[in-house]
Amino acid sequence: MPVNGLRIAAGVVAAAGLLVAGFLVLRDGGDEQRPVRDRLPIQPTVVGKSVLVDVSGAVLEEFNGDCVSSRVSYLCLRVRDELLAADEHLPARGGLTIRTTVDRRLQQSAQQAIDRRVRSDDKPLAALAMVVPGTGDIRAMATNRPLVDKVGALAYQQGSTAMVYTLAAALESGLRFEDGFPYAAAYRAPSYSAFKNCKGENVAEPAHSVFNAKRDHSDFTTLRSGTWAAENTFFLRLTEEVGLCESVTMARRLGLARADGHKVMEFETFSLGVNEVDPVTAAGTYATLAARGKHCEPRAVAEVSDGSKVLRSFPPRCRDVLDPAVADAVTNVLADGLARSPLKGLGRDAAGMAGASDSYTAAWYAGYTPDLASAVALGVPGRGAFDQRLVDVTLGGRRYERVEGTSIPAPIWKESMTAALSGLPGTAFTKADTARFGGCRDRCAN
């Protein structure tokens, strides 16, 4: 099982009354040619004000529930939402110590990795979340600039990082690594009934064709090669084979939910990532795979106290949602994919997948080790995405013809994960059951 080994002491813990000499360092300018945002101003904590503290008890900042002036606005908004869900009066109450699950060292590593590649005045918004498998503890939440809206507005089309849900459904259904279909450059549903949502309604679009951006493998696409290539036509055919409802149900089991609170959209193109999600949610679904099928609701708040007693605790909420062997098989595919990618891995067991949405409205990278999962998203969240595509765009002072998951999100993911796990012993993935998932059956190329 993944260990909760990321609770790293970070600086001197404040005295019992939480009167601190200053705020911790959460941001680093990274590039001397850019505005320096490397230190928070030294301010004493005001008696009677609520404070956010990190996992070790060190004060992050004061908290009044509006998050307008927060230096960690992504985290602040998440904390506010969790408190509101528990008690609508908690966010406005003063004198509270709100212990979060955030580790300031990991928070700083996440912020630095973003700041080196995306500037605060760049139009697209970069967001990163780190989640501990097996507990759901959120260790870091970083963005390239402060958020001014609710967390639900931080919604990006998930793109091809959603293919992992259909892959899991396929392996659970009995398919093997080398099962697949002859390569097709385009896909069109054979009938309206080829895809049915979970209400049993026909949702296929025979008049709509899906194409691949490129081809980099043989004439036959397998579960492994199709995942490594994030091949659109293959995953449409696989969704048809496995079932749209089965793919959507798998995603929900792993923890997928839309950022806007609406129901997950059950379209023919579900596996291509048409749903808009928040990086915390995406990281949480990948953390479920890292935890071998144990899903834990991501949480930013551990407990709330008033100085004399604990008012409310927020324990991990976990449940087993997937056969560990199936989770291990998915991990095997994603680990091999990461090793074959330009990232080459983290120097320890790791799995991951890059993602890009239709028309380059968003770019992603999501991945995990047994001890930590992380997701990075880049784009213009919400309705503005289709007006601000990641094509012919300048980010961090560098011009990009188009931004894919491997362009910016993947390097941010690798750098932040490497720094976060530095000094910690590597934990190995459980090997896939090759007797169950190896080879192929009747869907192999002759």
C-alpha cells in the first residue's frame, strides 16, 4: 500500500498560541528576468484571526474566508469549500486554527516548477495539484497567478488523460494488453445505437468523424500501443467495444466529477476527455490507481480547532473501488508509456499520461508514483477556452506553435514531482499479473 511518507517537517513550528515571526516562503521567482515573487512579507499573526497551517503545524497565512488577498488562493478556495460543506458558518468564524494537509516544501516545489514556464501575466492559467494515494491528502495546490473565482471555475477539458478510464474498463472486462483492432486513421460510429449512455439511450453520432493527429506504430493497435499514442480512433473503437456506460461508470468509481458540479457528460467522445475537470479531481483519479484501486476523496482540511479544543475533524474517506490486479495492469501500461516518452521517468517507479483537448484548448499531464499523484493543467478555463486556444502562443517568454501535454505540463509535472520526492526512498509498483493480462485472445493481428 502507498505510504503516507510525505509529512516532512518544514521549518520551526509556531508556539502554542501560533504567534509567528513571519510567513513561510511559498513562491520563488525562478527566473531573474521575471518579476520576483519569492518571499511573503513578514507580518505577525493578528490575535483573533483564523489561520491556515500546514501539515506540520507551521502557519501559512491568515484566513477570513474570502481568499481575495490570499497568497495561496487555489488552496484557500478549496479550504473554504470544504469548510462550507461541513458547516456554513465555519469560514467566517474567527480565532480558528485550520490544519491543512498541504506540505509547504511540496507547495514550493510545485510553485517553482510552474513559475519557470508560465508567467503570472500570461493569458492561460496553469494549475497543479498533488494528492497522496491511500489518504487523499492534498499536498500542494499551485497556479501561475492568484484565482479570483471559486474553485469550480477552474475547469479544463481533460483531453486524452481521460483515456485511462476506458483502459481500466477494458482490462476489467477481460481484455488483455495485446488485444486491439486494425489501425484506422478515422472513426465514424456504424449506427446511432453503437454508443448508449447509462440510461440506455442512443448517443452515437454516425455523421461525425474523429481523426488521429499522427500515427507512430504498426498496422494493428493494441491496448498498450493505443494508450502510448493516445490514439483517438482506437479509443472510440474501444469505447464502442467495452461500452460507453461502463467507461463512464469506471471513471466515476475512480473519482471523476465535473468541476462545475453537473453530471459527467456521457458522449460518444467521453474517452477523449470532453468533460471539464479540476486538477485536484484528475490527480485524485490517478491516485486511486496508485493506491491499487482504493479511492480516497481528496481533502485539503485535516481538522479545525479554536485553540482549546478540536471543533471538527476531517478524516480520510476511502473505499475500495477497483480490483487491485486491474489497477496494477493499468499502471503497467502507463509506466511503460512514461518510460517511452521524452520524460523518460523520474528515476523511480512512475506512471503517467500526457493529454491535449480538441482544438488545443487545454493541455495536461497526469501521473503518479506509489506515494504521490499529481496533475498539471494549462489553458483558459471554462467558456473562454475556445476563444483562447493554445496555438501560436507565447508562454514564459517562449513562443509555441501549439502546446501539447508534453510541451509545458509534462516538464512541470516532472520537475515538481522530482523535487517533491527528493530524499525519499523509492517505492515499487506491484507487477502486473501477466497470466491474466499478458498476451491476447481473439482480437490479435494474425
